[in-house]
Amino acid sequence: MSDTATQGPLLIIGGNEDKEGQRAILRAFIELSGGGADARIAIMTVATRHPDAAAERYLTAFGRLGVQHIYPVHIIHPEDADSTGVHNLLEWATGVFFTGGSQYRLVSLFGGARACDLMRRRWRSEGLVIGGTSAGAAAAPQRMIVQAETHISPHRGLVEVEDGLGLIPDVLIESHFAQRGRLGRLLSALAEHPEMLGLGLDENTALLVRGDEFRVMGSGAVTVIDPRTATHSNYTTIADHQPLALCGLTFHTLPAGYGFNLTARMPLLPMSSQ
Amino acid sequence: MSDTATQGPLLIIGGNEDKEGQRAILRAFIELSGGGADARIAIMTVATRHPDAAAERYLTAFGRLGVQHIYPVHIIHPEDADSTGVHNLLEWATGVFFTGGSQYRLVSLFGGARACDLMRRRWRSEGLVIGGTSAGAAAAPQRMIVQAETHISPHRGLVEVEDGLGLIPDVLIESHFAQRGRLGRLLSALAEHPEMLGLGLDENTALLVRGDEFRVMGSGAVTVIDPRTATHSNYTTIADHQPLALCGLTFHTLPAGYGFNLTARMPLLPMSSQ
């Protein structure tokens, strides 16, 4: 439904992005937002219980990369989200960046606010750039996996899937994918939602989403699991806490330069012009 | 080439099998080996630098399950493997069980010995049962992944693949798969050996292999990754330490009761008679 001529890009980061070295992902966010001199960045700390530390981390990181206009936006209580200050900053920004923490907290405090509608409207029709790392990545799609066990075999009922920010349809995103052993919980969520596409983002690895395509950036890989090709699932025949069977899923691992078409569900090879 | 009428079964365990509760996997090994009163079990501690502790653990576990005839077999120096004592125990046993430790150590000390030929011959033609857990599972196939980093994105050259004990062709086995975040290293090995099938065994989860089929036992899942369907790999075009791209792999997660035909590369649904 979205008009990709006016819709802004999304930069969805698997957590722990480089803040000291080449900093390719943070640099990309700045460039997308207008460049160091012109970018106006709002740092959304709503996901974390330690908003001052999160803000400090990104004010420093973006500041060192030459960003001149940057403000933290703290939403600690539900009523904060629709304050004039928050609305003004979301009107002002060219780029909005969500830090890590808890995706459940992020969406609980912000997802239902008029400020979130404002942000989505500016993203859809004014090219606003939205970035998110860790919990800020998990929360970006229509639906999101909320906290669940890691390093575990896929089981029915292992994860809860809740509404996210609604920026990407039909995908479930895990951050810290390789580093925190989250294959089992992504598969558990896909067994319950076999129409979704599973995306596992490693740390310091990002998706740059434009319209219905993304390209991978950073040092790790994006694991793509497509359950639409499944030949068998035991999900409807077992009780909660029972181990899942899933047969015939399609699996891709995509590093920097590779991409994916979310509509066609097809990987994209690196563009020679990149 | 093997005659499955005389060839023994293999019980390949992803590590940390239950030794206190239902103990379904250890019970299965005993039953396969002739039952508590008749089984003659040799505990092969060759993989570990702490053979006395490993032997004690399994002497106790099998003893509590009623096994009456059980001996530890320690191979600490290369010359130990072909001692008369080791040969006699491998002639005597109805079941040979390899403990955990290092699969590299296991194969270095035992894989080239005449004692290993003796074991394989009795397995092929006399129905000897062979079990292995953790490193003892990884070492079972023709080829094995030796120690490598975990919790990491797939990279070229991340793992070394060496000769194993030669009991299963064309598969690579990872133990502790979910618990130790080993997806990246299994994918790294498969990128280098795309003719192989990747099997990731979770803890307290086992493959019962008979001929070219296996069935899953235990509480976790076996992850099966088949690279033969791959539509793209960047393996031959990148340098060591570069991140891998693999597209179009086939992926299954199989819990207890499910199985797999290794020749047809097809999952097997639970048998109603089980």
C-alpha cells in the first residue's frame, strides 16, 4: 500500500553495532538522514530502563561521526509519549533511532501513542528515516517476538508474538541471532506463524530496507528462514511445551552486499555497482 | 556397501543425555546391546583428558540401570589402542560407548589403530552396537568438524574438517547444537563440503541409525541442513575469514519419533506403530 517514492528507508540492526572502528552502519544512518551537517537525529531510548546511559552512548557515537543536531527522546511513563516535546522532536527529526532494551517496553510505551502515528506518517509520506538496534530492530515489524528462552530446541508456546511498530509486514526479526543462540526461538515463532518470514540478524549487521527489498550491511550475516515451503509441521497436533517438527523450510544466510525481495521471497545477489 | 542385516545400530547423542530421570537414551543403548543382564558394555574414554571421571560417570549411570557387565577402556597414549586388553574388550563387548571430550583427540588416538578396524568389522558384520555422546557423536561419521568458535556468523575457514571414525558417510554432526550456538560453524563446514548433510543434535537428543535411516530420540531436536538444494554459494569466490553467503538450503527440525532417510535426503514422519 505504501508509496515507496515517498517512504523513508529503515535501518534495522542486530545489536552491538561498531561504535569505535569503521562504524559503517552508524555512518549509513547519518548519510540516509541527510549527512553530518544536516541530519537531525532523535535518539529514542524508550526500550530501556537506563535511558540516560543509552542516550549518552549514541550522542557520543553520532557526535564523533560529525552529527551536529541530535536530541535524546526519553519516554519513561505512558503519558510522556504524547507530550509536546516528543511530538516536536518527531516533527523536527530527519532520522529517528531506537536503542536497545526490551521490545515489549518499547511498544507498550510508544506503539499506541499518537506520536507513533506521527512518526509512521512522516516515514510513509515524508521520507523520514527510522533506525533501530537490538530491541529497536525486533520491534520494527508488524509483529514481534517478545522475550523468551534462548539456546533451546524449538517448542510450541516457547515465545509470545505481539504487535510491533508496524513498519514491515509479514516478517519476524531476531537480533543478536548468532551471538545469543536464538535459532530455536525464531523457529518456535515461525511454527505458530508460518505465513511469516524469519530474519535472524547477527550483531553489527543491519538490513537497509527500501520498499519490499532489503540489503545487508555490516560484518555478520542475516539468516532468512522461509516456512512457506514447509512440507510438514506438527504445530496443530501437539500441546504447549512439546517439541516442534518442521520439514522443508527454505534457508538462506546472507552477508553484506546480498539482499532479499520480501514479496518474491527471493535472495538478491550483490549488485556489481556497489 | 554395508549389509544392514548384519550391521549394528548406532546411537549418536548430542551430549548431556539424561542420567537421573527417565534416561530414555541410555536405556535404549542398553536394550540395543542385549539388555541389562546380557549387555556387555565397553566405555571408551579416549576423547577426554579426564578418563577416570568419565568412566565413573558412565559406570554409575549404566550400573544404576541394571547393566552387570561393563568395563572402562582408557586410551591415553597412542600405543594403548592396540594393547591386548583393548582388543580383548572390543572382542568381548556387545556395545561400545564413546564419552565426550575432544573428537580430535578421539580420532588421533584411536581412529588409525587396528582396534578401530576391529570395532568397525564387528559393527559391520556382527551387529556390534556403537554409541557416542558429544565428541563421541561428532567423531562417528566419515568426516568431522573439529574445534571451532561458536556463537558466530558463518565464515570461510572457520572450521577444520578432518577424518572421523567412518561409521556414517556424507554427514557432518554437531552436538550441543542449540545449547552452544553452533549453527554458524555447521554452516561454515557445509559451505566447504556442500555434498554433505549437516546434522545439529541438541543435548539429550539422539539419532538411532540403522542402515541409511535414522530416528530421533530424546527431549530436543535434530536440525537437518541439506545444502544440495543450494541455488548460490559465494564459497569459491571469497577469501578465508570472509562471511559466507548460502542461498536455498533445505532445513528441517525433527523431534523424537521423526526420522530421516540419508540416501533419499527425506524426512520420515513418526511411525504409528512406535
